[in-house]
Amino acid sequence: MSNGPSPSISGLSSRVGETVTLKGWLYNRRDSGKIRFLVLRDGSGYLQCVVVKKEVPEEVWEASGELTQESTLEVTGVVREAPRQEGGVELGVTGLTVLSLCRDWPITPKEHGVDFLMSQRHLWLRSSKQVAILKVRSEVESAIHDFFHSREYTKVDSPILTPNACEGTSNLFETQYTEDEKAYLSQSGQLYLEPACAALGKVYCFGPTFRAEKSKTRRHLREFWMVEPEVAFLEIDGLMDLAEEFVKELTARVLDRRKEDLKRLERDTTVLEATVSKRFPRIDYRDAVEILKGKGFPVEFGDDFGGDEETALTQGFDTPVMVTRYPTAIKSFYMQPDPKDPDVVLGLDMLAPEGYGEIIGGSQRIHDHDLLLSRIRQHELPLEAFQWYLDVRKYGSFPHSGFGMGLERFTAWMSGVPHLRECIPYPRMLYRIYP
């Protein structure tokens, strides 16, 4: 058994004709008389390894017959072209060592309930669809950083522990910070990014955020990852352009680099391709209300839209839709009212098609000190907790805008997966924190 690093399956297409030794796990085994087909996985890909009885020593043939799903093995053989196989190659086996025989693998090919699979999440991660989803997620993360770095944004790490709740404590996780002080797990890095963009111009944060709301919908997690840019001197129209450009670039990256994973997920990429090539519709909230009324929804100005309304608004479109200028009364205290129509704010929600709902929410922020002060009082928020936030408007105020996008919601849409729980390695949901 060799102790050095093994080559990866994903790199074998350039090594046709060479003898290689690989380490990994048995994903599947099929016997056909005196030939065995072993599918090896190593995290980078899947490889068909062909064991022919008359071409290998007896002990190799015997060892290949002992293998069970998820057994750990080392296999040696010659890489050869196989156009029908994933990656275009297969391995003609010459040697095989069983490193660890897996017994009683709990996730059999039969149908399992979601609760069982979630309780076995540490093992369910190994299944091909879960691997594909996590590779899409990782690609999106990488693309996010590349998008902002290529545009000279500075990454700023916002704190996870905060001394006050942005908008009340009902949806926050509380923790004891000192003997006398409480702290809260952050719902968003935005408030801390706003002072940072006064220092650095264009900034973003990307990290875990927490929501303690008692929601069990397929669109909610209690712990998730969110990316949030904040840009000095950017106003609402520029923000909408930035959000559209961002989603287009991320989608193009997934289509380009994760083809095999999308294929494994059986993802119809028609809508994703349209997203890259077409301009996103922009619908004013007041017009959205009329559209929904026309579709039979009992909505009025001042109502927030739920999942059904969001889905209805995107019907007929094959790209995300941006709904703009929501009522001031239902939006956060820091959102800039429209100077031409103070009943609405200069904000946007980007709704993904195919029923995936909101993937981005953002706004132009209030930059007038006195207006922000009045909004804090109107929302009955503790003034002393927000004095630092008001300081940004007191010392060299400036227009600025930003948005937030949940990584899991975007990954779910890219992957065609209906529930967010499969789009994060270890989901934290209402009543589930194991494993």
C-alpha cells in the first residue's frame, strides 16, 4: 500500500495509457460472470474500474468479490479511454487492496424517509446527489468571492455576536456575554458594513447568520450563510443593476463549471441559461398588487407577499423578477423612502422563477441623520444601541446601498432542489440540531 498522495479521478483524462493507483470508496458494484465493474468515488468524481478474472491474480479477484458499498479501497490499473463513461475514461484493474470493509451500510437503495436521512446526514452526504449539490454550493461560494474581488471590493468580516437586536429580539438567539450583558447571534452583517463602506468604498461580508423564527417552511433555516455587499454613493437603480449582474455571473459560472453535477441532479438548465442571457423584468410593487389581484389573490397595498404570491409573480418569466418600491410600513427602519412617493421605499426583492421565491433583498439606505433618527424612534428601538449607526450619518454622510443573498436559497435554485435542508452540509432547522 502506498503512503503518498493519490491522483484524483477528475484528473485522469490526461493520463490515458498510464498505470495509476487510486484511493477511495466503493460507490457501486456490478458482477457479470467473470468480470466485475466497481464504481470508485474519491470526492472528485466517479470511475468505473473493470476487474477481469483471467487478467488479475486470484487474491485480487477474491478481494473484489468481498467489497461492499462504501468500503475503502486502494486500486491500481491502467487508465483507458471509455467515451460512454463519466470523464471519458475507465480503469483496467491490475491490483486491489481492501483498506476497510464496510458492514451494514444503513442507507440502502430503497426509499428512505426524510427524517431518517436527516438523522444520517453525516453519511447521506456521500450520496451522488448530495455530493453534486455541495459542489454547486462550493462553486457559488468561489464565484461570489471572485465577483467582488475582480471589482475591487474589500471583504469585511462583520461580527457574529452583537450587543443589540437590529429590529427587536423575537427572532434572535440570545446568549450570555458577561455576567451582566446579553448578546445576540447576528441576523445580518449589514449595519456593520455601512460604516465600513465609508472607510473602503465598496465592501462585502459573507458568513453565517442566524434566525430564531419558528418557521418550518422549505425556504427557511435557523443557520444559513449570507453574502452582503454595501457600496458608497450607489443608489437604487445602480443597486438593481449590481444585483442582476451578480446573479447572471454566478449562474454562468455554475453552468460552465458544474455541468456534470447539474446532469447528475437532472437539472433542466433552460431557465438558468435564460437568466444569463436575458434582462430581468422590474415590477413596481403597486403594479405587482394589480397583477396578483388579476390572478385572484386578495392583496391590497401594504400587504407583504408570501411564497404563493412570489411564485405567481414569476409565472410566465424564465428569469428572476425584481419587485421594487415596497410600502414603507412593512420594510426595515433603515430603508430610504422614495422622494417622489414617501409611502414606498427604494428597495428591491429579487424573486427566482420556478417557485424558488426571494433570493435577494436590498435597498438604498437612509443617509439623512434626522430622518433615520425619526425612523428609529418610530420603530421604538433603543436609541443608545444605535448611536454608532447614527454616527455614520453625522460625520460625512453619503448615499449608499446594499443587498443580501442567502447562499442556500441560491444553491437550491441552481440545483433544482425543493428544500434548503439539502443545500447546507449540516442543516439547523426548527427541532433539528443532530448531527
